Amino acid sequence: MRRKIAFMASHGEVAQAALTRLVARYGTVPEDEAEVIVALGGDGFMLHTLHATETSPLPVYGMNCGTVGFLMNEYSEDDLHARLEAAEEEVINPLRMTAACADGSTRDLLAINEVSLLRGGPQAAKLRISVDGKVRLEPLVCDGALVSTPAGSTAYNYSAHGPILPIGSEVLALTAVAPFRPRRWRGAILPKRAVVRFDVLEPQKRPVMAEGDGRSVRDVRWVEVRSEPTISHRILFDPGHGLEERLLREQFV
């Protein structure tokens, strides 16, 4: 079966050269005529592609032209139609971040990997954490805190010593970044349906910024994070190399 492909590529030289070769070999169609999107780049470009196509029902198959490529497949120009036909699909839901800012505005962002709060000045952040309307921790004094999806649990979350979550598990990871008080707090695993709220304490003295997949909102006063079940991202992987296998592999290196 030969599906109609819409190729997308990052601006990097390697990805652009790959785009030229693949289009010459397989052709390309506009997104609204395609049956599958093939993204060429690294994990950052894959996230960009998923955000850009979040209202599209099309699956996305990534080929690594970057560095880590956790969300990507191995790059090869051979047998692309056969690889697409054999690919296994993972469906993930993003997080929705709602942030209230010092100027009275409210920002709404989607994040596939994680939503993070980070100190915006020289002093540690001081946060109050509530889950489903109940205060669970006050104060958390730290460089930051984040909420991660299973798909994002091997990214910033893992670097901050958070847990790796199995794909398909109905949970989120809540992880502190360099906690100072309480020193021994190791974070929490929450139900996927949970609504997490961060209130910024002493915001003038200890400013805080919020990020969703690298998109920043400065001087936040509070941030709410929840899973967004109305949006589903379809990601294709070569057989035996899906997110579940990659998550397992990350724990044995």
C-alpha cells in the first residue's frame, strides 16, 4: 500500500538535504491531501510538528535527522512505504497549561512532554501545590517543579530524577527540580485525571516562569495543569521500537 505522504523538515542542513532526496524519490503532497506525515529532524521538531498538526487526524512518522531522536525512527531512505505500512501506532494526550500572569492576562498552552515552573531570578521559587483543589504541599522551595506525561517522562522529568512512566499508564509525574525545602520530597505520581495547581508565593521577590514544551510565560502568579483528553496525537514507530520499548531501554543504560 502506497500512502500519500506530506514531508516536513526542520531548518537544519541534514534535515533539508534528507527532504530533498526523499521528495525526489517518493514525492510529496500538501497536508490536506496526505494520509500520513513524515517529519524529518530531532525531537524538538517532532514536538513542533505534533503541535502544528494537533487538529489533524493524520498519524506522524518521524525520522531522526537530529541528535537523541527519542520520538523518532532511524533514518533510512529505503522502503519507506513498507515501513509506514508496518509501523505501530502510539496515541498520546497532551497536557493543558493555564497560567495567570502578573499583568492580569491568562495564557493557555498545550504540552506533549511536560509543563514546568522555573525560578525567574536569583532566588529559589516558593510554591504551593494543590491537587484537585486540596493543598498538598506548602511551601516547596526549589529551582522549579514540573508535571510530565508518560511520553515526556524520559526527558526533563528524568533529568530531574523523576520516575519513568510506562506508555499507556493513566498517571502523571509531579517532580521537583533541585528542591531545598522539604529536602527529602521526591515528588508524586498522580492519576491522569488530576488537576495540579501551582501558586507562586512571594512572586515579587521570587519571580517564576512557566514553560510548556519550551514555550515560556514569564511572571506567573498561578498555573493549572491537566491532561487534555480531547486531543490525541498519533505517532508511528517501527515494530519493536515504539515508546514502550524505548522507555524500558532508558532504564537499563
